Amino acid sequence: MSNLEFPTLETTRLLLNRLTTDDREPLFAIFSDPDIIEHYDVERFKKINEADQLIAYFDARFDSDTGIRWAIRDKSSGVFLGTCGFTHWNEFDHSAVVGYELSSHFWGKGYASEAVGTIINFIFSDDFHFYVHRVEALILPSNQPSEKLLKSLGFSFEGTLRGKCYWNSGFHDMKMYGILRNEHLK
Ligand SMILES: CC(C)(COP(=O)(O)OP(=O)(O)OC[C@H]1O[C@@H](n2cnc3c(N)ncnc32)[C@H](O)[C@@H]1OP(=O)(O)O)[C@@H](O)C(=O)NCCC(=O)NCCS
């Protein structure tokens, strides 16, 4: 069990903080939206309790210090816009995997750049409780918005992992993007 306090972050327009059970409905709306799942290697939600399970999973990951997921909220209205965060970090290889999704109502307004840029700054900063050397992202080759977002944040394309993920009843190639600490700080 981790004794860490959940780090709340702020950007110009956004508040990034811990998800609560009150977020179950907007979270379900996101993960049951076919537009979100079109290029995202997750299964589409069919029942609201899948949102409860996801919130519990995010909580357990934070409590075991194996990952962190923030709610992305509009700072002035408090409206839940989506989530972003990191998985798979450990003290041995000093790397983490970034993930994110935003309600389709809010796409194209720069919110993902603002939120994901902020959590990347945070994980590479001295405020983070251990030294991170590398952040990576795996995306479906069709996911142009995500690819553009990663490039604009300074990630480099590192290659294609063939048949890397099983999703939507088939095996899919995944594109690997990565950014190193010294590239981020440049
Ligand atoms: C990927 C996602 C988070 C981007 O969110 P967003 O808030 O629309 O992104 P932004 O507005 O910050 O834009 C980021 C960049 O992507 C570009 N972009 C946004 N939507 C785009 C689209 N539909 N097609 C092409 N480029 C797009 C923007 O122009 C911007 O590039 P720029 O900085 O060079 O102008 C959003 O599309 C999403 O939630 N998708 C579904 C879930 C998903 O695929 N998650 C990632 C899994 S790896």
C-alpha cells in the first residue's frame, strides 16, 4: 500500500485530479462511445459497472504504486472531460507507458495536448517520487489524432511492433512512440 498523496495538477484550463465513484457515468459514456474505441485498443463498455471496475482498477494501481490515472476536468465548470495517466512503471527500468482518452464532445480543442503535456512534465520533474528515464506510447497505426498529439509533445516514432495486440477479434500491429528525459528537458 502506497503512502503517496495523489498529486493534483492544474493547467490553464484544466484540473487533473483523482477519479471518484461520481465519475462513473461520464466515464461509461466515454468507454461506450464507438468513436472513442475506433482506434483505441480497449473493449467497448456495455454495462455501467464496467466504469466502477475501471475506477477501482485505477485506485488499486495508484495504491500499489504501479500507475496513476488522472481525471481531466474543466477547471471552471468541473465537467469531466476524460482521463490520462501512466502504467507499467517500476524502479528497475525507469520507464512508464502513457495513455489518455477524451470525450468526443471535446476533441480538437487542444485539451489533450494541455493535459498530456502537463503529466509528461510532471513525471520527468523532481516532484515525481522516482527518476523516470523514458516514457512510451503504443498506438494503433490508424490513430492519427493520437500520433499527431505524441509528435507535438516531442515523442519519436521508434518502429512497428507486428501483431502486438489482440483487440476487436484480431491481432494488430502497434506503433511505438517514445521520449527520453534528456529529449524532454532540451
Ligand atoms: C487522441 C485524443 C486524446 C486527442 O485529443 P484532442 O483533445 O482532440 O487533441 P488536441 O486537440 O490536443 O490535438 C492534438 C493534436 O492532434 C491533432 N488532432 C486532433 N484531432 C485530430 C484528428 N481527428 N485528426 C488528425 N489530427 C487531429 C491536433 O491538430 C493537434 O495537433 P497540432 O498540435 O499539431 O495542432 C482524442 O482524439 C481521443 O480521445 N481519442 C480516442 C481515444 C484514443 O485514441 N486514445 C489514445 C489511445 S493511444
